[in-house]
Amino acid sequence: MKVALADILALNDDELDYLKSLGYEITTFNTFDQYTEPTDVIVGYNPPSEAIPDGLKFVQLLSAGFDHVNLDLYQDNDITIANGKGMYSKPIAEYTLAHILSIYKSIPDYRSQQDFKKWNRLDKNKSLDQATVLILGTGSIGQETAKLLSAFNATVDGINTNGRAIDYFNQCFPTTSLDEIMHTYDIVISILPQNKATYHIMDQEQFKRMKNDAVFINVGRGSSVNLDGLMAVLDTNLCAVVLDVFEQEPLDPKHPLWHHPKAILTPHASFESNLINTYRLNIVIENLKRFAHNEAIINKII
């Protein structure tokens, strides 16, 4: 069998030997190219969207999201696709917690004071103990984030399509409840996927419903936030916003968010970690083993 691996994956000799022992002939390709040569398996971000490579039977995505994949094409050709659910849960949860603690403990303000040798206590620090948190999206990233926040004795609720109960969440609500409950939370974190139901779900009206001293964080998809709606209320509402994803990336250099005192912007980097290669390979190698042995694939989409 032939497997085409995106070159972002750094396999050591033992891992390469293991894949070869499973019967794989290994080739690599540029991470962000679409691989089109004959192969049995593709492991990467962007599988071909128009023409299926000869012999292709399985695609392992290196992304948790799959809105960029032509699923109908692969389903019509009876090709299995699995996503990267779980690859990025820990680093994104840690990123989220780091920014919350930074804001709650006034770290940016104290660091700014240091530049001017000021010795002023700001007396505005907050505690996560008893804080109320709403996480939009209760998948693996949301669960990992809820687990970390719960360790600080925060009350963490979740939003999903039907309000089903999920581990690590105090309670969950259906998406239709968002209007009624938004005003009760100190922190709102969006980890939503991109689809019609989530498009601009956080608009001007939702931001107006939030507490004036609330924190909003988006580490899901940029399309879930209407930036114009956010800008319309940011001067008078909210304490801070942390945005790692945007509808158009990179964000326009002329956008006023770059200079807004309440905004913290990062370049779609919340997944970064010294262990990211390990997290990816844990799933990739397990699924390649399962495919070789004709066993059930984890994170199977189709």
C-alpha cells in the first residue's frame, strides 16, 4: 500500500519502520498542496477537491474541521475520511486558559507599567473561583477547556445543537437558548465549527446581551463572529476580547481591531505547541494501523 504524508509530519526512524512493517510505501508532499498521484492513503490538510487520485481508499485529515472538504465527492467514490479531532484539544485549551488568567490577573497592564517603572497596584484582579463560563461548542476542544476551567472552581456550561449532557460541563443548553442565557456569563468562549447554523452567531445583539465586564474568546471559526457587530459595541461593552481566528485571514492591516485597547489578536496560532507533532502522530499512526488491519477508523466522518 502507498501512503502520501504531508511533510509537516516529522516521523522518526522507529515510526517510519513501523509504518513500513504495516506494509506501507511512504511518500511525502507539501503540506498545503493537493496530492494527485496514485495512492491508497492521503494524510494532510487539503485532499483533492475535484479529481480523486487513482486507488485512493482513505484520507486522514490533519484538521479537526472539514468544511473545506468536498465530502460528496469522497462519499460517491466510497472513500473513508477521518478528521483530526483531538489533535489540538490540549494546546487550544491551554491557550484559552492562559489568556483568561492573563486578563483576570491584569498581566498586560502590569507589564505595561514595568516599561515606565511604575509601582502602582491596580486593584482590579479577578478570580476564576465561582466565575461563570459558557463554551459554545462541546466537542473535544470544548471538553478539554471545560476540564481545565473546572479545576479553578469555575462553573462551566455548554452550548450544543440539542442541549445533550457532555462530560466536564455543569449543564448544556441547545443553541436556541443562546439569547436567553448569554447575559449570565462572565466568560464566553466560542469553539464552533463553520456551518450555516454558526455563521455570525455572535453578532451585535449577542455582544450587547453579554455583561459589560465579560470576556469573549474565539478559537473556533472566524465566521461565527460578525466583526462589524463586535466593533459596534466594543467601546462600551465587554472587558476584553481574544480572537485567534477571523473570517478573512490575515486580518486587514487597516482594521481598527488591531489598535483597540480591549482586543488581543493572534494569527490562528492557538494550536501551537512543542508537542503538536506528537498529538498529530498519535492519531495518524493509530488510524494507519487500523486501516492496514481493516479495523474501525477513529474520528470517521464518512
